[in-house]
Amino acid sequence: MRPIRLALLALPLVPAFAHAQSILPSFGFKLGYSQSSLPGVTGGIDFKIPMSPIRLDADYWSSFDDFGKNSAGTAITANYVKTLPLIYVGGGVGFANGLDDHEHFSQVAGKIFVGGKVPLIGTGLEGSLIFAKKTVFTLSAVWRF
């Protein structure tokens, strides 16, 4: 009976613990598949600003075919993130720089994304569209710290 009483006494602390996690900054690392004009690989990092719905992302993509000589790029974006139970959605604007079909580009870029997370272990899956010279689709495994 005593363990049940202790569990009931600790129950009000659960929301406080969840809120404490939101005041800490978090980092994410992404690695996965990309598709623009050619299929390729993508990677990136993100930083969630504490007590804010803002996340800063840095993404890189490169084609498998020629190791980025024909299609590669980077995008840095500031994003608004809406967190729901087990999923999150967001979008933002930033800057992209890269190479597409042997043409260099540097321009304003947009990004939208949706992701899912596994509670308590910090991993998940995220799909995104980066709107640069050509739209880049990415599907990545995400590790959050």
C-alpha cells in the first residue's frame, strides 16, 4: 500500500518535470535520404531555443551519383515548431546555398517539416521539404539530446 501512496504523491510532479525539460536547450542530429534532381544523402543539426517554439536548423544534402559535384547544398533556417503528442510540425525561412545541375545558387529558402518521436529515448523520424532553387525532400533519422 505504501508504494501506491508514494506514486500518488509523485503524480503532481510529472507536469513540473515535463515543463523543466522545455526550459533546457536541446540539440538534434539528423542523417538520412534526400531527393532533389538526384537521390542522395542528407545530414543536419538543429538547436531548440529554450522556452520558445523556435528551432534553428542547418541542413546539408548531396547526390549519391557524383558525390555532390552536380547537386549539393546547405540551408540554414529559423523555424516555428508546434509540438503535439508524439509528433511535431513546423516551418520557417532562411538561406540556401549550393549547386544544382552545375549552376550555383544563393537565395532565400523555405522549409516545412513533420516528425515523430519515441518518448523518453530521444530518437525519431523527420521528413522535410526545403524550397531552394529546386525543392529538396529529406527523410532523416533524428537523435535529440
